[in-house]
Amino acid sequence: MKIYSDFAGRRTRQIIADVLALAAIAAWVWFGTTVFTLVNGLAAFGVQMEDAGAGFADAMDEVGETLGGIPLIGPGIRLPFDGASAAGGTLEAAGQAQQEAVLQLALTLGIGTAALPVLMILIVWLVPRILFIRRAGRAKAVVTADAGMDLLALRALTTQKLSAIAKIDADALGAWRRGEPDVVRRLAQLELRASGVKLGDA
């Protein structure tokens, strides 16, 4: 597998692009995490509600149990405190629901903030890098095979710019058909260079 070009200028551009892309991905992930943390901080109000409701319910239960022990009037006195305890339980449940809602919102905003930019970066940066790696690997494999130079020269004739081909030979196709070694080699080198592979390294 060939990750970078053999040619210094292109290799430098690839390395810079890789560093910038990875830095941008890290920055967006950090930003998404920060958004999640900030939004999830709103759950503190729900925690307070839950604690207050639980504390109130416990206090009302304790008072109800204490007064409920009074002979004759105990059961009647306890009823309002049992109702208040139930209200505290409702407040506790509301606090828990608020925390869950805030957590879902924080996750949605955090992931949404980071996911789309990261996806765009991967499309713009990673896809071309993968295509380069595959193309360079194929070119390197072809040049070492029998008739590899001829195949690369033929590919150059079909994919490279006409101006670049004309600089090699005004009748490059005819020279390729005749099997002229110098023209075939230069055409192959043209294709290899476009693939990021030096003929000597291949």
C-alpha cells in the first residue's frame, strides 16, 4: 500500500492536507463535546428538582409515620402528609424526566454539531486519499508485471492531457504501436507520475 506520492511537492501537499484534515476533525469533535457538556449542564435544575422532591417526600413520610402513631386521631392526621409525600414523589419524577430530556437534547446537539462537518471533511479529504492509494498501488503493481510499461503507456494515451502527450512525441500513438522503447517509457513515466510513483522506486 502506497500512502504518499514519491514526488516531494505532491507528497508535501498530501501531508499538509492530512494534518489539516485530522486537526479539523479533532476540532469539530471537541466542539461537539463542548456543546454536549454545556447543554447537559442544564440538567442540574432537574437534579435539584429530584433531590428536593425526594427530600420532601421523605420528610412527609417521616412526619406522617410519627403523627400516625398517636392513638385515635393518628390515622386521620396522617392522610394529608401522605398526600404531600405523593406530591414530593411527583416532583422527584419530574426532575428525573427533565434530566432525561436534557440528556437527549445534549446528545442530539453534540452529535449533530460534530457529525456533519466531520462527514464533509471525510468526503472532501479521505475519499481522494483512498483513490490515490488505490491508483498508486495498481500502478506500482502493473509496472513490475510483464508488459507493464506498455499498459501504462496505453493508459497514459487514454487518460493524460493531449498537450502532455504531444510533448513526448507528435505521433505518440503511432510510436506506441511501433513499440518504440523511449516513447513507451516516457508515456509510462507520465502515467506513473500522475499516480505518484517514480519509475525507479517501482
